[in-house]
Amino acid sequence: MVADEADAAASSTVEPIIIGCDESASAGEKLIDTALPVFVHGSTDLTLDEADNFMGDLRRVTRSQAPELKSATVLARQHRPALIAAMAAIAARGNIHLVDKTYYVTTKLIDLLIAERASRAGEDVRFTGEGRQLASALVNEAPADLGPTFWRMLLRRYNDYVRVYARAGQTAPTVEPFFRALRDAQSRATNPRVQYVLGQLWEARFLAAEYEGARVGEMREMDPAFSTLAAVAKTWRVRLGDVPFSFLIDRYAQLTDDVRELILETARLPLHIGARTLPGADLREIRQTASHLDARVQVADIIAGVGREIAALAANGTYDDELQVVVGEMLDLQGMWSDGSPLDVLYDRRPPAYARRVS
């Protein structure tokens, strides 16, 4: 038996590690004009016994009588010291994946139009990092150039057009509102960088028209929950090494068998980003459960809630709060935010040690 075959055979007999997962600030595919600007995914590799003990300790401190202890309770000011101590104890056992919703929609705008057009011409702006640069340019500079209200309207037009829910009615959405907003944005823009990206979007606009009339379920592009699971799997591959693992998540109706299989396939592929390569993950399964039945998912809810809190602190210019410091190692190296944004500053303040394993 050759080495690769032996390794594969050994891996198949190893019991997969269970990663408990939960999310915070999710609004499905509605990403613009939501109350919470950052989508957060929390996860942990604590065993069931460890998670039970963790939640039991927090329950005793908070004296909670609720059937399920949630992050909102432990984030209360009077419980902050106990929460900080609890997070410090599992700092290397959790993961916080942060997604700036505005940046996410902008990357989809770039990815599905400019990057796709380049791909059809034999170019790969995703690999080179150019796609990220274009998205960052828009997120960082378009609000001032176009006006924040108009900028959000442009993103909302695209978000509304691509959202799956809009295809469930009798009348399918049309691309015209987005085209009008994009054309008006071009006429408003004076910043050369914004003008350039908008011009590239206009040249690739025909690709958006291809989505018109797509069947319900064909497109899941605008729900960060799905791409996040694939990204988080690759991060856990870096954290754990080349071992098999499975995700245990709270029930999510939109996670159909087809979507689950697509996530598994994507997670298993290596991801090349410029000079960096994230190896494919040996993600075996994505299993759903009711959160009140499994403490690992409950711990993930606490971690996600902490992620929401530290992101809010960063948005207000705070980067050295004690809670931010103790969970620095939990930050996901694949979080989605624009260059120079508060989330970018937060990550760069204390880059997690595990990220150095990525070549």
C-alpha cells in the first residue's frame, strides 16, 4: 500500500472531531439596512463534557433560570468579569468568523460581475487579490463619493435582485432597478478609483441580466451562512491539522441536502489566495440539532455573541477592551472586511498565532 493510500485508510478510521457551530446577527439574504452590520459565526471544538461544564459554570455565575442560557445574558455588564475569564480559558478552542455585511454584498457584486467577466476571458482576479482591492475601494470610498444613502441604495438594488426569496413570488424580479442605480452611480462619481470600479461593473452588467428569471433555489449567493461554513472549515483545518471533523449546527431550514453537499465539496478543495494556500478540509458531515439539546452549540452561541460585541466595540473605535484581548486567538483569518476597516484594524492589532501556519 502506498503512503497516500495508507494515510487515507488511517484517516477513515479516526473518529471525526465535532465542531459546535452557531451564528449571530443573521438575517438570511437581507444584508443591507439591517440593525446589525456584522454577521458572526462562532464555533468550538470543546467536547460535549467540556461544553456542559463550561455552560454550567456560566449558568451558576449568571444564576440564569432560562431553559437555555444565551449570549445576551452573559454579555450583561455585571457578568463581564466572569465572561472574560471563561473566554480566556477556551481562547484556543474557539473560532470567531466576522463578516461585514456591506463588504460581503460588495464582494458578491465584484465576484459575480467583474471577476466572472475576467474569468470568461481567461483571467483570475480572485487569485491575484485584485477582486479584494476593487471591493475595498468601493466600500471605503464610494460612501463619501456617492453619498452614503445613494451607496446603500445601489447595494440594496443588487441585494434585492439576487436574493432567492424574491424569486418565490409570481413575478420574478427584473434587473432594471439595479441597472438604473448603477448608471446613476456612474454619473455621480468623481473619485477616480470609484469611477474605475463602477465602469468595470457597467461593462460586466450583462452577467447580472443572466440571473433574471432564475428558478427558486438556483442562487444562494447572498446568504453568508453558506460560504461561511466552507470558510470556517478551512480555518479549522489550519487549527487542528489534517484530521477529520464534522460540524454540528443549530437547525437552519435553508440548509437543504443539495446546499449541504455543495458546502462539503467546497470545503474539501484547497483555496489559493495570492501566495497563500489554505489546504482543503476533511469535513465529513454537517449535522443539525436543536441548540437546547447540545451544549457545544450553546457554547458556539456564546462565542458568536462575543464576536458581535467585539465587532461593535471596534466600530466605535475601541480595539483594546479586555474582552477583545482575551479572544484575539479566536479571530478567523478568513473574516470578510475591507482593508483598513475597523474589523481589519482589530485583527491586525493581535494577529492570532495559528494563522502563522498558513504558507
